[in-house]
Amino acid sequence: MKGFWKNLKKPFFVLAPMADVTDAAFRQIIAKYGKPDVFWTEFVSADGLCSPIGREKLLIDLAYTEEERPIVAQIFSSNPDNIRETAKLIKELGFDGLDINMGCPDRTIEKQGAGASLMKNPKLAQEIILAAKEGAGDMPVSVKTRLGYNKDILEEWLPALLEARPAVITVHARNRKELSDFPARWEMVKRAVEIRDELKSETLIIGNGDVKDIKDAEMKVKETGADGVMLGRSIFGNPFLFNRKQKEVDIKTRLEIMVEHTKLFEELFNGKKNFAVMKKHYKAYAHGFIGAKELRVELMETKNAKEVEGIVEKFLGGSL
């Protein structure tokens, strides 16, 4: 087992890579209030990083701080050469690991032969993993994927991935066709662990899909034998998700963190990312209390951190 993965105490609990969500501002907030065992970046195009113009634009998505370690950079492409070169770049940037997305159902990504479409081409998937390992050197390479494309093909798909010997495989317990419309089937994560063991592979298996909190994650580990669990959507509006010491979070604290998050986003990304990215966070932060709907309506109209702070101050009836 390579790199930092061998030093993690099992089971470990990690934060999912989510497009337009797990940027540096969000990760720094989570690192402060409830740090997971491993962070992932948003996924970044390896093809884009291999072009001078694209690289200049995309490097902002690979910004991170020391507080976020261990941190894994996630990339996507169907071009082994670009994967290899990008792996070299990721290593130069000092990341702890590299992850290849082989599960994203976005049609734009699939048209490039990347993401979930790689499940239809196991040979190319293997070539991509091997190319990443060549470029990464001693930096561990992992894969995030699903059970299959239009149907479950875990029995054939997982052994093909294991043959290329990635350090870790994260199994989202749905196939591409199901998206998030169907409940995650964690019995398939258990089967993934069994397949790994039958093949005597050292690759770690992380389960992913519909995990409510750490208690739920611990239960799923017991049921499946997975080495770790990846939590995604349950982090929205709950920066304390991975903090086992924190119990209830009052409304004031949640809204103060929302303002802090907004200021950090503006500080890091002003002129580089659209402020509208923050709006999906506001829907989650301002939720489940009296007046939340009206507060969300106001927050959706904001254009900067100052406006957000003013609205929250007014809502709380005093200064932050």
C-alpha cells in the first residue's frame, strides 16, 4: 500500500469530491469545524491542464492549504498521455494522492469518453490507471466509480480495475443509469470487498452513497467490511459532520459560519469564480428553522459577502 493510505486508522471517513462544492474555501471551513480523514478536490480536466490556456484557468481548482492534508486531487480524461502528464503536475503541486473519476454521469464529460463512460471500456480504464501511476511515481493513485453503466457489472468491472492495482477504489453503490434517483445498494459494497478479498488484492475499498452521518457510516462499515466510507451530500449546511465532539449546532452558529464561508470564498475566488456558486450552500445553511424560507429568498439575491453579512445581521437582530 502506497503513501498516506497505509497510515490511516480503519475505518476512515472521507469527504466526497463534488463539482462546484468542495473548492478550497469550503474545504478550509470543513477543516476548521469538522475535519474528515481525507479531503478530495473538485474534479479537474486533465485535458484542460495539459493546455497552456486551460492550465492557467484550472489551477485555481487545485489550490489548497496545509490544514487540508491529506488531500487528493481528482481528475478526469480518456487520454492516458494527458493523465500521465497531469499526474506529474499533481505530484509537483505536492498533493498526497491522485484520484481518477470513472463514475461521473455528466453528459459533457461522457462525450469526452471520460467519467462514467469508462465503465464501457475496461481496457482503456486500465491504461489510464497505469499511465497515472507512471506519472505519479510514489504518490498513490485511486479510482472513484460506480457499479456499472446501464446495469450492474461489478463482477467484471471491479476485477479489471483491481488488475491495475490502484491504492484505493471508491464504489458509489449505484450504476450510472440510476443516478441518485434510487437508494444506494450497500450490499454491493459488501460484494466489492468480497471480490477484492477473493482476488487477494491489497486495494482499499471505500463505500459511497446515501450516508447520513458518521454513526450511519460506522454501521455501514460493520455491515460491509469496507475500509472506509465517503460522505457527500450530508455535509451541506453541516460543517460539523465529521466532528464527533460537536452535538447540536444552533441557528446563530450555523449562520455565522455561512458568513465566514462567504467571506473566504470572496477572498479566494473574487473575479475567478462566479459568486452564484455560494447559492447552493445558502439553501443548506438556511434550512429547517422558522424564517428560513424568507431568509433564503433574500440570500438568493445577494451579489457579495457584505450583502450576505448584512442580511444575516438583520435576521439575528444584532451584529455578528
